[in-house]
Amino acid sequence: MNKQPIILGYWNIRGLAEPIRMLMHHLNVKYKDEFYETGPAPDFNRDSWLKAIPTLGLEFPNLPYFIDGAVKLTESDAILRYLCNKYEPKLLGTTLDEIAYVDMIIGVLTDLSESKGTYAYMSDPDKVPRRVKRTLQMKVEDLAKMLEGKKYLLGDKLTYADFVGVECLEGVHDIVEPIFTKYPSLSKYFETMMNLPSIKKYKEEFNKNPLPYYNKLAKVGGTVIKK
């Protein structure tokens, strides 16, 4: 009996699912994207997703969701950690100190990602709240300083946080400001990640049918950004 492929359900965007996709490509895990699309303006309804919920058997319905046989998960960090635990536990860190440090970095990246999302969905980016602008600036500066002289977020060791980090930082660069021009350490980090054989191959495939960062409701990043 053939094992059913892993299913990753999400909007037809990059968003929270992109680090999961990159990690699965890095781990050589076969999976299938199940895309959902918001309706047209002005309502941007979520009917495609809402109609699917009763059919999925998810305990806490949300996007992204992940189905691996009997395992059904939501929450992006839980999905990332599950993949690491199943296929390559060292990507979580190998000591208590490393695991704690990676967890901290994930928290920093979550703050940065949420602020980036607020910026992208604001009707007028010039009216983005001061606290959001401050978070964007502070987190980017802190990450740039932390990455000086480092290959990855944990020094010479690749972890799952790097797949979250590179997607988050690329989004800030494309949507908010050109941080790779401003911060050499971030530019070098981005180049290092993009040159990982697994990610390089994934991006080559991705660029054939690129996805936007956010849903069409977003004022910035709601359509594919051409580079």
C-alpha cells in the first residue's frame, strides 16, 4: 500500500508556509501543496478555506495545516519542529543552550514577521504605527549585528530558524526597505542561504511559478514582486 504524500495546506502565497516548503525541500521530503485562494475585491472572502475545514479533521483549524498520515498539525512552528524531529533533529540545535538560542531567534523573527505583515496590509504605509516601524528597525539592526562574522544564525550550524530567517529578511528587503544593500552581514547571509544546493534548486523551480508574499488584500506584496 502506497503511503499518501504529506499535504501542506495554505493560501496560494508565500507567507507562513514558505519556510516549511524550503525546509521540506532541504530534507528531501515529498509533499503536495493544497492551495486556497481568497475571493475578489472588495470582500476578499475566504470561502475556499472555510468550506474545506469540515473535511480535514483538524483539531485546531488554521492555515497553514500539515497532514502526514495520521498526524495532523496546525501552527507553523509546530510543523517546522515536527519535520526536524522526524528527519533531522540537529536542525533544532544539539545542546540545551543551542535549542534555547534557536527558540529565542524564532521569537525575534516572529516579531519581525508580524511587523512586516502589518506594514504590508496597511492602507497607507506612510501611516504605519511608530511601534511597528521601531520593531522593524530594531530587529533588523539586531540581526545584522548578530550575523556579523557568522555563516548561519547559530554560527556555523544550520538550523530550522535559518529557513524562517531568510524568508523573513527577504520579505523585509522586498516590501519595507532594501536591507541587503544597507547591511552587508544580512546580504552575505542571504547569499549563503540561497547558495545551499537544496534551496538553490527549490528557488529555480519556484521562479517558474512565483507566489506573492501575501494575499491580494495586502497593499504591498499582494502581487508577485518582480526582481
